[in-house]
Amino acid sequence: MIHETVETFAAALPRTGALAGLDLGTKTIGVAVSDGLRSVSTPLETVKRKKFTQDAGRLLEIARGRDLAGFVLGLPRNMDGSEGPRAQSTRAFARNLSRLTEVPIVYWDERLSTVAAERALIEADHSRKRRGEIIDAVAAGYILQGLLDRLAYMARP
């Protein structure tokens, strides 16, 4: 099921269980995962895009292998908050993925996540080649960490 708000997504989740963050690009999908208590996001891998069935198959394989409780998809909004073709593509991917799994899905505004990931990799002194290999997974980590921080804030008394 796809949730439009973090609140409904949180209500659909079990108390514990890892989440996966996805940064959907045209050529790759960055994947990051959280720990079971949902406090820290870690970049996992970059999936080279092929066809939807193959891409979804790899994501569901990760979900089963890590017993994931939910997917967080970065929603690429324009800087004014509107949604363009990339956001529509992300929504279509989510609809198709939701037909293959019961794992809850939510969107997270990913504006500037790739910029933040790039800066972090430059500061860590990664080569341009290495940055290109891992940028999408690191951006997925930023997307997921944003949602994890929001969930933690919501859980405060």
C-alpha cells in the first residue's frame, strides 16, 4: 500500500523492522537500509536499471533478505514544490511495486538530497569515479535518514 503521509505510513508499520530508502534515477536505483530500530540509515547498493520486473525483483529480494518493514521512495519535486515528469515516473514505479508486495511504501521529498550526498563524498575525499559509483546509494541514505528523523520526532512525548 502506498501512503501519501508519514503519519499513515508510521501507523502501518510494525514497532520495529528495517526500512529501505530508494533514490530512483533513470539509469540506477540507489538503495539504503536502516537498522531494525530505525535510527540510522546506511547506503547499501546501487542497482543498475534494466526493466521494471528485474529492478523490482532485486528490490523485493533485498526486502525479503533483510525482512524490511517498508520502502521510502525519494519524490523529486521541483524547487517550488510542484511535481514534474520525474515525480510522475516515481509515482508510477511505486504503483507498480505496490502490486507486487504488501510492504508499505511512502514518499519523501528528496529535494537537494543528491547535492548533500555529493558534498559529503567530496568532503570525504572520494575520487570523482568513486563518487559516481556510490552517489545514488548515498542520496538514498539521505532520503531514508530524513524519514527516520521524522519518525523519531513523531514518537517523542
